[in-house]
Amino acid sequence: MDIHLEMPSTACAGSYHHMANKGMTAALFLVVAAFLAAALVQGIRMKRSAPGKTDLEYIQLVPQVMKMVKEKYVEEVSDKKLLEGAISGMLAALDPHSAYLPADSFKEMNIEISGSFGGLGLEVNIMDGRLTVISPIDDTPAFRAGIKTGDIIWQIDGKPTRNLNITEAVNRMRGPKGTKVTLTVLRKNTPKPLVFNLVRDIIATKSLRSRTLEPGYGYIRITHFQERSNEEFDSALLSLRKENGGSLKGLVIDLRNNPGGLLEQVVGIAGHFIDAKAENGLVVYTKGREESSRMSLTTGMNDKEPRYPVVVLINGGSASASEILAGALQDHKRAIIMGTQSFGKGSVQTVFPLPGGAGLKLTTARYYTPKGRSIQAKGITPDIIVENGEISGTPQVKERTIRERDLENHIKDPDKEMDLEETEPVGKPAGKDVKDYQLSRALDFLKGMDLLARQK
């Protein structure tokens, strides 16, 4: 299971306050303050439904409830469990992406961003109280076993997941390479639960792969954005040029089922195609309440790729950082976006280290494309809509795709809450050579553009 988030290179700067000398007192103060803040959030909600009482009166319920639980709950409960539960509940009430990260989870997140961890290769989220697959990561145990977007993980090693939070689910599915785990999955239109006996592996550190589709036409598949993605993209372009006599006629960038990752890597990759003089090379900007959450990220004056045609493939599993790259290339008219509507995660998560090795992942802003479009709960609309499927005579069964706006407590689109048509059908995972209908259409488009250029 994988949690991908955008952490701008400036996001954590200055947000860590060293508290080692203050010890347990400071840490306890922090969690108690968070507990009281959680009560305030709940108190405000209660006040709306029962006007007449003040916020202070609801806050005073906190020690009363805590005392009652300590004295009367069926089992003895530690202060640590109650307070951490309060913090997690407070953040879960905000949106699907803000979270308290205990020390183990915070450490795992940093390992994951570096690109190497033991697990199954799944991007999941809690939806309607159920652990739901957002997308499998290419060439991982989950991907090879055939787990799909929209699958509900009902059991992990025979234990129900109904009341698990994301952190608990991560801990159950992560583990050393070679160890076994069994997932029981519920899938729409499948009458019986599906059982997957998986063996954990080191999830591939390489975030992309490339190849030549036909002479002159390159293909780069980016599975997620890690610390070395831009460097790997440079190498992929160099290899493609060498394979094709020193130049390309066209390029397909495949962002399907890419759940996101590090924003600075997106800016670096966009910099290969976006002219720094065009709108100052703007890739994305953010809006938030604090000055530190408002920023504009632009490309540099590095060497640009020749202006050969580019097609970017997206689908309902393309989220966050991948939507930013697609939106930037679309706004700058440097690529044709093809596929189906993207996921719609347009919020910024800043990670703040906490005492004791824990972390706070907090939504601090919204993303906007260079032309001022919000991605949140809306996504990127392709220039050319091409549904997924195989090149065959078998009709594809359409199935609803999970997107940001389907998640509980999702942040609303600041303009309006769109009600987009669901057009994504079920098909084989992206990137399946000639049977990949979307990729075939992308290649046809590039060849058509080359033909038109030669006829001028």
C-alpha cells in the first residue's frame, strides 16, 4: 500500500521546531492541545445542531468524556491511545488527505518517497468506511496478481478491514520482502470474494520506464514521482534519441494510474517542454490561507526538447502531481491530453515533523494550473477522450471510477462542485503493448501529426 503526497521543497523548511530538551512535557502538551482542538471541532458541529451553548461548554466535555472512558470502559485504556485517537479523528474530519503519522508511519513515508520499501504496491484510501484500491503500481505483486482500481480490500490475512484507518492498513500490508500476505477482495459485478495470495517485494525504486513504440516514436511511462524521477526522465529521453537516430518524431508520456508524488520532480520534467519565457514558465501555483502556502513554481532556462508533438495519457487513476504535469502541458499547448477524466486531487499536503519522530500531514493549499484552473474534485479533462479497452471484438463493461470527489470529507472545488459524466470502462492495466487501445490511439495521433507536417 502506498501513500503518495506532494511535498514542495520549501514546505518543511522552518516548520520543524527542535523540542528534544523539552522532553515529554512538550510532547504531552502538544497532544493535549490537539485533543482540545479536536473537541473544539466536534463542539462547533454540535453547536450548529443545538444552538444555545458556547464553544467553551462543549470543550469542557473533553475532560468529562476522557474521565468517564478511563473509569468505565470495559478495558483499561492508556492516555496515549486516547490522545492519539483524538488527533487522528480531528484530522480525519477535515479531509481524506490530512493525517497524523505515528513515528513508524512517518519513517515509512520517508522511505517510500526515497523509492524503496517492502510491500504489495497499492495506492488505497478509505471510502465509505471501506479500504478501497485507488490504483495498483506497475510491476508490483498487487499489479501482477490482477488487483484493480475500485477493488475493496475486505480482509487482510483473514482479519476484517472495516474499522481500520490508513495507518493500520499500511502496517498490515507492508513487511519484509519474501513474506506472505493474503488479501480478500470484493469486486463489483463479481459474485464471490476474490482471494489473492501475495508475496511482499521491494517496490521498484525506478519510477519510470521507456521504449520505442515505432521508429521515431518514444514512450515514457511514469508510475509515480520520486526523488530521482526527473533524472530518470533525462536518461530515458537520451536513450530514446539514441535508439531513433538522434531525434524523435513524437513522444507519449503515460501518466495513467499515477497517484502522484514529489512536486519538484514534476516541475523538472515539465521544464523539458515548457518555454521559460512563456508566462514565466509557470507550471503550477497554489493558494492557501497563509503566505507560506501561496507560491508559484516555474521552469528554468535549461535546454528544451524540440517541438515535436507530445501526447499525455491520463485516466481516473491519474492524481495529484500527475494532474499538475498534464494540466501544465495542456495550458501551455505543449501536449495533447488523451484518455479519460483524471482523479481530481488538487490539494497541497505539507508535512511537519513532530516530537518523538511523528509527523503531521496537513492540507495547506489548493493547486491551480497556469491558466488558473483548479484541479480539486474536478480533475483534468482530456483534449481527446479515449476510453480504455482492448483492440478486440469484445465489448467493454463500463464501471464507475473512484475519484477525489467520491472520498468522504473531500475539499470542494472552489468554483463549484462539478458532476462529471463517468465514462471510464474496465479494461486491462495500462501499458499492454498493441492491445492497449489508448496507447494505440496516441501513436496514431502522433503519426497523423507527422504526416500533416510533411505535407505542408
